[in-house]
Amino acid sequence: AERLAISRTSPPDVAAALAQASGALGAESLAEVASVIEAAASDMGLRVRRLDKKSEKAAVASERSRLLGSLSGESDPAAALALVVPLVFMKATGHALALPGKAIGPVLAHAGRKGTLPEATLSAVHEFHAQVVAYLKAQGAGGSGSDNLATLGEALASALPRIKACVGLGSAEDSAAPSAEAP
């Protein structure tokens, strides 16, 4: 609704192109999004440059390094999850991704469908995601059941090194842990 309001209040020569670009966000494929954005940019008199594969790889590597640096010092499970999921996505697809917390589940599902990640990594991250969601729900309930909240917090704290190891932080022993442990 906000996007349409912006396009309506824009100058008439760009309003149609903005409305068209806004519609691209619901497209089925990346190719469809790209073509709609290119057409909208052309209507506004702009030229969209094609992506350079070398610079894309460098940008993904830079973003990976930045995320790993942030993750290495992170002790909050929810914040760590928000850093781990883009790293898992990068590992699965070779593409960088910024996402809101509500998109974590679908992104994990997509990364799993790619078939390039070890099952142990996927299951460990899925399990960690479920634990973080349960912890946040318990926390949002006003602390009722503080024993449960403390137990969930301890479980998340103990799982954090294993999750970090799944994306390349920690020792080789830690990264083998997800497949060696029984729930």
C-alpha cells in the first residue's frame, strides 16, 4: 500500500514506472523481476547495468567475511541465527541475502532444496531455529515459566558453538558435532 501511495504522489512521468517496479516484488522468478525492473528503469530514462560475475563473487566473499566476523563475537542466539541463515544460504547458493526474521524458515527450506549442504548442517540449523523461536515466544509471554525460559536459554547457549561451526567458525570437532549428537 505504501509503495502504491508513493507511486501516486510521484511526478506523472515516473509514476507508472514506479508502480510497475513495485509489482515486480511479487514476481515468480528472478528473471521476471529483472525484466520488470529493467523495463521500469527504461521508462524512467535509466539504464540498469548487468551484474559482473567477478564483482559479484567479490561482494559475496566480502559479505561472508563481514557476517563471520560479526558471528564470531555474537552470544545472543537470535542474533546469531540472523547471521547464520544468510551464511548457510551463501554456502548453498553462492549468493548473498539480507532477510527479515520472519523469512528465516522459508530461506532455510530453500537452502535445503538446493541439495548442496550436508544434512547434519541443515538439521542442526533447523533445530536451532526452532529452539530460538520457542525461546523468543517464552520470553514474550512475560517470563511465565521462568524455569522453562532458563532451560531453553541454556540449551541455546550450548548449541551456539555447534551452529557457528556449521558455517566455518570453530574447530573441526565442533563441526562434526551436529551429526554425532543424539537429540
